Amino acid sequence: MSGLSQVLHYSLSLKPLTVYQNKKLKISPFFSPRQGAAAVVSARTYADFTTQATFEIKKCDIHKLDEAPATQVVMTRDEGLKYYRVMQTIRRMELKADQLYKQKIIRGFCHLYDGQEACAVGIEAGINLTDHLITAYRAHGYTYTRGGTVKEIMAELTGRRGGIAKGKGGSMHMYTKNFYGGNGIVGAQVPLGAGVALACQYQGNNELSVSLYGDGAANQGQIFETYNMAALWKLPAIFICENNRYGMGTSVERSAASTDYYKRGDYIPGLRVDGMDVLCVREATKFAADHCRSGKGPMLMELQTYRYHGHSMSDPGVSYRTREEIQEVRGKSDPISLLKDRMLSNNMASVEELKEIDVSVRKEIEDAAQFATTDPEPPLEELCNHIFYNDADLEVRGTNPWTTLKSVS
Amino acid sequence: MAAAARFFVRGARSKLPISGVVPGPRSSFAAALLKLSPGSSSRTQRRHAAHFTFQADPEPTQYGPTTKMNMFQSVTSALDHTLASDPTAVIFGEDVAFGGVFRCTVGLRDKYGKDRVFNTPLCEQGIVGFGIGAAVAGATAIAEIQFADYIYPAFDQIVNEAAKYRYRSGNLFDCGSLTIRAPWGCVGHGSLYHSQSPEAFFAHCPGIKVVIPRSPVQAKGLLLSCIADQNPCIFFEPKILYRAAVEQVPVESYTIPLSQAEVLQEGSDVTLVAWGTQIHVLREVANMAQEKLGVSCELIDLQTILPWDVETVCKHSANNEYLCSSFSLQEQCFLNLEAPISRVCGYDTPFPHIFEPFYIPDKWKCFDAIKKMINY
């Protein structure tokens, strides 16, 4: 997708902020174009607000690198509002999913992403929509940043035909263009991501592949197999470990001989990044993306982040960590609060403006939840579709010798 | 696949044996797209109700005093006995230290120490490989795979290493003291990766034993047998029964022999063969068949999938003119059967998310299969 159509695509998919209804505004794209150009600045008419500001961010720890990502970064007002909106949408969407799960409208497994929003949003800000991304089961946030709509995501959670995977995948299996899911088996998505990177290299399209996994998955054998292949063939792959300190109920100290996940790629250069700061994540991702696109091979990033919910909805999340710890992270490092404070203290937005965004996001989520609850379930005829690819309809063995079902693909 | 049930018909009237074994790779309890719809009205109701009712066996008297236990407690009890009597026994797996995600190892670490009950990192291939090594070196290794769905990274270790160790070393080495436990089977909301019944993948691998209990009493006895058995064993525990199945279980240690099928109910027309949760489904089916069709069903719990009790199944087949569906059985029983063996199991699709209630082979599908067989 070209830069301009990216802008249009993204801006059309968002509800315009009510504040700007009467003003002709060119909204800068959320996904800043990577062709080296600076972000498009809007023709804002609010003379009171600062257009952009420079922020000091935490320095990343580096492994096998000569330099680290910049610590002085620029964020424009529009970028800030965009990040705020997207993070808030993810936050509210996850909380809504929590609510629906407790009402038994969503069933099955549900792994929520609240607390980690800065990771998804920061990564997306550092790459293009044409790049590729794959992650594990805590995937709702990424489905959104990669182009899915809240409606489709929620309908997939409730298993309805309007869902992003037609209701057949559920929470852990959501996909969209250049987003390969949504994977249930821990660690299995990383070799896949390397394969996508190989395709990018082969096709010479200057795209890269981002493969995410957690601190628990970092101990899977296939991760190391992937590191080897990616480094050997200098694949344009960014491996990102979202270290939220707990692999289900096991803390990182109790499961890993080395908790320096950014060093575990050994011969692959690594960065340890503050995953609660969206700007930190963005800078590190840009740094890694430049590295990959210049043909230097893969890069490893560890995002130090935190999840407020338990591992899944069946985990209260307090038997292996204290409530005080959760409250502390919420109070001191919440990604949305961090961004909000930055914008307010630099006069980049007003409290009312941000409140309006909150209200608008809430409405979007409510509408999506309404849709997800009322949309019909997929028809039974679809039970056997898309098992194989077949030109003519395939007959699938039924539950006993006399029944067969049709499989269309 | 619990669903796989073998139905064999015998008797003068030409009734068809229905057999359901030989589980397909992906079959589970077999969803039933019902031809006969059950009375259940709303879809929500249907999704919340289990597709079966657990039926407890009568209290066993031959093993000493009993107490009320559900299935995970009976597993804990078996492991407790093992750790107490065998100083080389160790239990390991993901999250077993605090008690396990299904509470099967609650209290064991406190009682026996962290050297004997410990967590592993998230690496199934590593867990089983490590378990094989520990067993070869002489420990009684009890490895837990957190869900049977996750066993595939360990498939190579199980099939290529564990199963072949004794054979390839000419009996110089073996990993017979390895037991692998995994929660198994559908649970109502597990979807693709928390519901699978992969015993079929292992059912054709000489060198390992595959065992699936139907109840707490069976679970404790069979698990103790697996641990004692000098061959690597895989013990699949139907997760839907962990809490739902409650029985009077003997307090002391006892074993139930492996590779012996149990005839739960005698009958004269159709023989049903199954394992795990499906036994309870078929108990209902047998009653329904008797009431509505006047068909007398025999019910056999296979218990050990590999190596399975050919003799019992064949004997009951042979007396009553029914067919067996596995290769070896087919040779022996073909002429006795009056209809092809019928298999009732899941559809040939991955275990679906939203369609689960339709995928499972519940009692209506099994009943329907009996009906069809009889009229073959």
C-alpha cells in the first residue's frame, strides 16, 4: 500500500475526533512512513498547543552493538493523540472482553493485553503496515494495530460470523493482512516469522518480519533453531521478546537460567527496551528496522513490560505476584498515563481533549460489543470448510460411517 | 478419542456391529451433528451442559478402605504413594510445584521436597528428553505435559527415543521407569489446542504403552500400574472428569492390570468398545438402545489403547458375531460380524472453537449409529 493510501486507509478507518469536525485536518498517519521522511504534520488550528516536543527516554541496554537507539526523541501532537487513542482503544477493548467473558458471552480462552499496550503501539509506529508481524496468543492488541477493527475482533471473541476469522478461530487465532496471528502453541510462531523474513529477502521488497514471543516461550528449543537460521542467512527479522516477568504463573527467575532475554540470541545483536514507554519502543523498533533493512541480518529486542490481568481469564493473577506489585506498576508505569502526562505537561493536548477521545473510544467499544453479542453464529455448513484447498467440494468423514459433510474451500 | 466406540452386533437377527475404535488423528469425542436433536432448547443451554453424565462404579471392596475422591485427587493419591514408596521417584513438568494447573500435584512438593517435585521451563521436547535420560539412569521419572495438545514437540523423543531404547540397545538399556501424564480430551470450551485426544498418533508405536482411565478408581490403579510397569507409558487423563468424576476410591495403593479390557455390561446384540469419558456416554446409549430399540448392548472399556486387549474384545465379538475394526481384530473377527464395524468419533476437522457442541460424538450420535447398524 503506498504511503498516501496508507494514510487514507488509516484515517478513514478511524472515527474523526469530534473536536475537529469543522476543521479540515490532514491527520498524520499513525504508521509513520519509513521512507526517511518526517511525519506529516497536521494543519492544526489550535494555536495554543505545542506542535511537537522533544522527550528524553530511557537508554536501551545493548548487546553486540556499537550504538544504541536515540534517547532524545521527537513526538508531534498528532502522533501523541494517535498513540493515545490506539492505546486507549486496546485498553478498553480488553476490559470489555474481560466483562463479556465474566458474563459467559465470550467463552474458551482469553488472554488479555492490558498493561502492554505500549508494545503493540510502539512497534507499529516503528514499522510499516506492509511489514509483517506474528505473535502468540496475547494477540488482540496486535490484531487492532495491524488493521483489524474492534468490531471484528470482538465478534471473533464471541465466535460470530462477523468475526475476523469468521468465528472459527476465537481469541487465539485472529489474522489480518500481514498479520499472521494469533498462535496457540507456545514458541511455534517464531520459526514461522523467520520464514516470512526469508520470503521478504527473497522477493527483495524491503519488507521485514517481526516475530514476537514471551518470556516463557524464550526457553523453547525452536526459538534457538530460528536464531541460528536467521543469523546464518541474514534474514530481515526482528525477534521481540515481550518480557512481562511471568510465564503464566512462573516468574522469570524461576524458569530461565539467564533472564537477559535480549542477550539470548548470542550472536544476534540485542536491545533491552522499556516496554511501558511507547516512545522507547518506537525508537528501538525503528533502530532495529533500519538495521534489518540495511541487510545486516536479524535483531533481537526485549521489551520489559507488564500485564495487569492474569495469564488468561481463568487466572486471577494474584497467586504468584502481589496485588501491591500490580498496583505499583499501574501507578508508576502505566503506558497510557505516561503518555498522557507527557502530553499535558508539554502543553500538547488539553484534559478535555483527551477526555473526548476517551468518550469516543468508549462508544466505539460499546458499539462493537453490541455487534459482537447480536451477530449470528456462523452457519453449521461451515464446520468443515477450509480444511484443505480443493477445487471441487470435498466430502469429509462424519461422526459415523453414514454421514459425510461437505467441505468447501 | 473417547468417542471411538466399537459397536458389535450379535444374535440371530442381523444386526450390525458398530465399532468405533481406531481413532482418527483429530477425532475427539466426536461432535454430533444430530440427526435426532435432543430436547435441549436454547443453544446457550446446550453449550453449558456437559454431553454426558458421569456414572460412578460401585465401591471397590477388594482394595481396603475407601474415601470420596474426584479424579485429580485420585491422581494425587497415586503420586503420593509412589513418592512415599520409591525413593527414586521424581515428578516434573510445567507448574507442577504449586500443585499443577489441574491440581493433580497439590501438596507433594511440601511433603517430599523440591528435589523431587519441581518445575521445568516451557519446553516439552526438553521435558520428555530429560525424563528419558532420568529413567535410563535409574530414576522413576514422572513427566507431566500440561495439555495433551502440547505433546507434539515431544513426539520425536517419545517415538524415536523412548519407545525404541530397549530394542535398539538389545535390552542393555531401557527407560521403562518413565511415565508421561497429560490432561486429555474435550472439555466444552477448549477449542483447538486444549481439547485434543492424540492417542491415535501413539497407538501404532511399538515400545510404549498408552492408557486412558474412565474414572477415579481406574485412574489411581492404572496410573500406579503405569509407574510400576517396566515400559515407558503415556497416561492420558480425561480433563473433563477431573472434578466431575467423584467416586469412593481406595485409600491404599493398588494396581489395575494394563492391557486388560474390562467388560462393564454384558449384552447379546451389539458390543460397544470405548475408553475414557466416552464410556459414560455409551452407558447412556446402551440404556437408550435397550429402551427404544430393544437392543441389548455390551460395553467394554479398553483402558489400555496400546497394547490393547485383543483377546477380550475378540472373544466377546466371536461369541456374538461381531466385527472388530482394528487390523488385527479384523482378521480374527471378520467372519463373525454381521455388519461393518462402525466408528463414531469427531469429524475430520481440527477441533473447532465455536462448533464444539456439534463436533463431539454425544449419546445421540452413538445411538443413531446403533440404529443404522441394526438396519444394515
